Amino acid sequence: MVEKIPQKLLCFFGKFLGNIAYVADARHRRIVKRNLRFAIPSLDSSAKINRTARGVFQNAAISFLEILQMSRLSRNDILQKVQVKGSTYLLDAKNSQRGTIVISAHFGNWEMAHIFGSCFLNEPLVLVARKVKPSIVNEWLNRVRGRFGSEILDKSSALPRMIRAIRRGKILGVLIDQGTLLSDGVEVTFFGKKTNATPAAAVLARRYKAAVLPVFCVRRKDGDLEVVAYPPLDLQESDDYQQDFQVNTQMMINVIESAIREHPDQWFWFHKRWKRHYPELYKEDWRRRKKKKAKRKARIAKALLPK
């Protein structure tokens, strides 16, 4: 029956659940608010911070209900449910022979973005996704993602198949807004603050001459969803490969930041996005991890003692 719920009613229930989560989940409420204060100083009052943070919880809850719903929707249902802007860029990507890397973020309803793309283009996509826990949820989510033939790649071992997809002229979708290990990323500026980001899209685009197309699924004021595709990025290409990777990764992060600034309540601010460069921003979580690590070491040491 979930597939029959009108969008306005689904948004109403989602906001209700989001409000409950906002009140009940003190830890993530704290992370969201600190991220907002840190990244967007223009939110210069508690009222603005609280309103935006509550909107983040509401958007997450609405998106969750939409994911449940789209697990039952037909191709035609999805095409009717979501509007599209910049369709020419999506069609050009489908017709390209050199492969396209679609970059996006945990923004709006990112899961709907690729489902809609596959339906709109009538073509399976190749998606890179990080595993979620527990495994039963990950398996169900991947079944939903692959309903219309899309191939889902586990982020931890995706590179060879990502290369293969681009070589075959496929559309490869990646979310680039999360941080990486310092050893795996390049340093970028995100909301004016130092952090790290994966250069994978920049490296693959340069090496295999793939276009890079920013696409976001935005929630409009009326609650409806709109997939917005932007023109392919004009990437730098010089004799200095490392410099190009840095410049082009920063260019991609700038596009992500611009989308978030336009709709700050639609990004997944629950990430501890700046934890490697500004760990003091999440000091409670750092202390908790430190205590857990100490307890784990104590248990191991106790187990190794002679009996």
C-alpha cells in the first residue's frame, strides 16, 4: 500500500517522523548543528541553526519513506513522480561513446536520482555504493537500487569494474561528498575549511577521457522531487597530472558545495565531515572512541594473561 500514498501525505508523515528523530537523537542533532555552525557562518542565530537542523532530519525521514515507496513503484510511476531539468545533458551522456561519470552527493533524495536516471534513459547505470549495516539492510537496498538493471559496485573493491564500465561507454555514478582516509584522498577546501576528498572521478576522467556530469535530486518547496543535471565540467588538462587531479577534484567539490548552499537542509549533515582536520569539532565522539579502544585493549590484555 505504500506505493499509493500521495507525495504530500508522504511528506507530512516524513516531517512528523523527522521531528521525533530531531528531539530524540541528541548525538546526531549535536553533530548536525556543529557542522552547520562550522560550515555556514551566515546561519548566525540559534533559530536559523535549529530550523535548518530540523529540516535536515525531516528531509532524511521523507527520503527514507520515499525509498520504501520506490521499492514498489513501476518505471512509469517513477517517471511521473519525478520532474527533470537539464534532460539534454542526460541524453547526451547516454549517447556518448566514451563513458560518463555522474557525480553527486548525499543530497535531496540521492537514491531516487539514480533510479529515475535508469528509468528516464531506459538504460542500466553503474553505481558505486558504500556498504551499510546491518548486511540485511544493505542487501535489500541494493535490490531496490538494481530493480531496473543497474549494476551496484561495492566501494571497497570497485575500481577495476569502474574502469571497465567507462571503457564500455556506460554511465558511472559516484557520490563524492564524503571524506576518505588522508592517504587515499587529496586535500580540498569545502565550505572554506580544509578536508580531504577522493580524486577517483578526476583520475578516471583524465585517464579515460570521460565526461563528468553533476546531477542532483532536489526536493522542491512543494515536496516534489526534481532531478537537475548540469553541463559537463570543463576539467583542466595539462602536463602536470597531480596538479590536474587536485584542481579537478576541487572543481567537483565546489559544485557539491554550491548545491548544498542553495538547499542547506537537504544535505546529509550527519557525516563527521571535517573530523580528520578538525577533530575537536566532534570531541565527544572522539572521547567515546578513545574509551572504547582502551576497553578493547584491556579485554585483549586480560585474555592473554596466563591462567
